[in-house]
Amino acid sequence: MQDYAIQKSSRKCFVSDRPLQPGDRFVSAIVQRGADLVRRDFAHENWPGPNSETVGWWRSVVPQKRSSGQTLAPNAVLINTLENLLETPGKGAIAYLLALLLIRRRVLVDDVESSEQSTETTSTLSLRVSQDERILLVPVEPVDAARSREYQAQLMELLHGED
């Protein structure tokens, strides 16, 4: 099977050159041009239908812009933040929660070789940073339900950066 590199949506109608706005319906078509495959986007009302050069086509809607104005912080920043939290007394619970989120995002993975280490008083997760193979030891901290809103606010502040 061969892979083809198809460009992203131009966000403009191929026929009218009108910019496609969030919420607009449009049709994208992959068209054979010599030895190349090119993408053409059409406003729904300007779609002429497939022709003999059309390899495939689909209907879609331009997604709405995110209203929050926030984007996720880069993974490297979150790893550095986690390392700082692990070194800061009293931040164990938030470090543990951040580590769980990074596991879910597949930024951290369980280090099978070290596995889970336990002592009488604490349990520690041995986690490997998927990009550079560093190992982080994250103590498992019980999360106080009464402080859950505070933890949630702290995590949102850590996970998101302004656009």
C-alpha cells in the first residue's frame, strides 16, 4: 500500500476563492493532476460534483473556533513542571495528578523494568518519559476529596497556556 501526502484544507472555495468560515459546509475532493493528487475545497453550494479526474470526495463542516483562548502546554513544559513539583515539599498530590494526566496523554509510560516500587510507608510509580527515556519516580499520594476543586484549578493552570 502506498501513502500519499495530501495538503490540508485551504479554507477557501476553489470556485469562488471565498474564505470558508466556521460553520460553513464544504466538500473536499482529491483530484488527479498528472502524476500528482491535489486537494480542492468547495463551498457546499459551489460543488459541481465529481468528475472523471476525482479520486475521492467527502463533505465536512469548518469547525468552530475554540472559545477558551487556551491551548495545551507543550509536553516538555509539563514534564519540567512535574520534575519541579516532585522537588517541592507539599506538592506531592498535584504532582501525582499531573503524572496521571501525562500517562493518559502517553507522555509518560510505566517503566516495566523498574515496575512499581513499594516501601512500608509509600508506593512509588516508576515512569519513563516517552521522548527521551528519562525515569521519574512519582510517589503515589492520596488525593483529598475536600481539596479537589483546588487541585482541578491548579491542574488547569498547569495544562493550559494562553494563545
